[in-house]
Amino acid sequence: MRQTSYRKIKPFKAIRSNEHEVKNIADLPYDAYNREEAYEYVQQHPHSFLVVDRPDPFKFCKC
């Protein structure tokens, strides 16, 4: 019989942004932007979650 090993998930402290930062982090879905729009948006909002969702335009950004 095969034995399955499970990883134990440990609780961790959440990181929460203040109200002012949230509007700079939260975004529309990645597919709402074409590559050029995403590039422009990421230049103006380097902490945007769009950097994670759609990293291709960000790698060319000098933010």
C-alpha cells in the first residue's frame, strides 16, 4: 500500500495594505489590458497586482 505524505499548513500573519495603498494595488483582470495598455499602467503603478498577473509588459518598464 502506498503511503501519502501531506504537508502541514501552518497559519501565518496576513499582510494588509492601508486604504490609500489598496487603490494602487488592486486592478482590473489582466485580460482587460492589451500589452501596450498594461505597459502604460504599470509604469504609473509599479506596485499594482498587474505586475504579478501579467508580468510581460513589466519586464520592459523602468519603474
